[in-house]
Amino acid sequence: MDRSALIRKGNELFNTLKNEWNYDTLKEVSECFVAADYQDGLLRLADWLYYDKRLPLLAMSYYKKVPTKLSQSRLNEITQRMILAIRHLLKEGDNT
């Protein structure tokens, strides 16, 4: 399959995924975008997972596939939020 066909298929699957969440479709979308080296698609997928689905750890794996300043910024943001959450949990544990 050529690049444009992979991108079209990935976009169609991504639209399906937005309406009917499941991991198999997520995997297919990812495979299409990776095979096409479609970094914009991977970034959109990662943003959707992070902001809309609230799945930051899953989003991280897609941000890592896109070597841009924006994706690095998102990875840093997720990491910082995780550190804050762990610190909060540790402080709660000290109070019990």
C-alpha cells in the first residue's frame, strides 16, 4: 500500500476509533501511521489519547515516535504531572 493510501486508511480508522474505542483499532491506526511515517497523524493520535481519553501513559508511547519539540514538550508535561502525583501520594502516605 502506498503512503497516501496508508494515511487515508489510518485517518478513517482514527475517526472510527473516536466513536468506538477499542485497542485493536488503536493498533491498526498506529500501524498505518507508522508505516506511512505520518508524524502529524501520530501526534494527533497521541493528543487525542492524552487530552480526550485521559490516557497519558498510552499517549507517551506515541509522542515518543514523533521527534519534534511539541512531542518532547508533551512528554515533559506528562512526566512532570506523574512526578507531582507520586509526590502527592507519598505525602498522603506519611500522614496516615
